[in-house]
Amino acid sequence: GAVVSQHPSWVICKSGTSVKIECRSLDFQATTMFWYRQFPKQSLMLMATSNEGSKATYEQGVEKDKFLINHASLTLSTLTVTSAHPEDSSFYICSARTKSYGYTFGSGTRLTVV
Amino acid sequence: LAKTTQPISMDSYEGQEVNITCSHNNIATNDYITWYQQFPSQGPRFIIQGYKTKVTNEVASLFIPADRKSSTLSLPRVSLSDTAVYYCLVGEVESNTGKLIFGQGTTLQVKP
């Protein structure tokens, strides 16, 4: 089946620094990937849609200058949290859609900003 | 995208059958119903998908009445490892937006 690999699984960073999260489709090409964030005890909230070779589409209320998304190849999308602050601490999850396997999710990245 | 309503939480005991119902009154003709499972600190995992009547796979069954305004995920003989959050999603499989919007989900707690 389709596998989406997400790294790192957890990261701790200092306030004001930037953190990059990678999402790779291992055995298929993903022209579109999705990024979610999830706070404790809450559901997944869609942040943006990442399209290979073009700009990402952000959901309302999501700061595009803070959450930089790059989808430079058919197998890799990255989310960079810039100038991170404690309120950005969350669980970030990527997803990709394939015709054969529907939506596949990464294992998630736990970001803690101290 | 059709809005879904699920119970916030459910409790069960090992070995019992669990049925989680999802309401989706505004489901559209082209919409499919999909259920995902999520364990703490993991991404969601696909369980089952259906359009009408009944669908069964190795882990669950999905019952969809004729009017399709609701659906029921049935987990046979649950174990402690089935403790998770279950999400019901409704939408077009091949929609132009391709977005999956998650509702609140149902937290299932399986007790020994």
C-alpha cells in the first residue's frame, strides 16, 4: 500500500527558531499533500494543501508566512514553522491522496517550543 | 462538504461488539462515507469506506441505510488495542478540492 513517511517524529526547539518537518511518499508520487495540526484532545485541523510545483493553498486563519510549505518534488513536501513560539506547540500530520489507496497519513510530528 | 455528527465518547468491554453511529443529513449524491482510526500521537489510519448498504472488511463493517443520512461503524469483539478515536468523514472520493475535513470524532475506551 501507499506509505507516507514523516520526520522527525518529535522535535523540541527554542522560541524564535524555525523547525522543518518533512513528509515523503515512499512508493508513490503525490502531486497533492495536506498538512494538519492537532492540539491535545482535539480533532485534526487542516492547515494547507500542498501542490507540487506551485504555491500551497492555506485554510482561513492559517498564517502562510509563519507556516512555510514547499512541495518541490512529487515525493516530498516540507512544512517549516518559522519563528516558533510556545503556542505553536502541537502535533503536525501530513497526508497524501492516491487514486488506488485513498488518503494516507504520516505518523505525525510532535513539536514542543520552549 | 457534508457535516457529520458523532457521539463524543463511548465505553465498551473487551469481547463486545461496538457500534458507532454517525449522522450526515446533508450527504450529497456523490459522497462516500469513510471511517478512520487514530491512536494517540499517531496519524489517522483508514478503516473502511462505503457508499450504500453494507461493506465488510477484515477489521470492521459499515452499515448505511437507504437514505444514507447516517452510517454505523461496527467493530466486532473489541480488544483493549481498539481504544482510539474514530472519525467519520463524508465527501467525494474524487473531489476537486481533495480536502479531508475531520469532525470531532468518537473516543472509544475499551475496558478489560
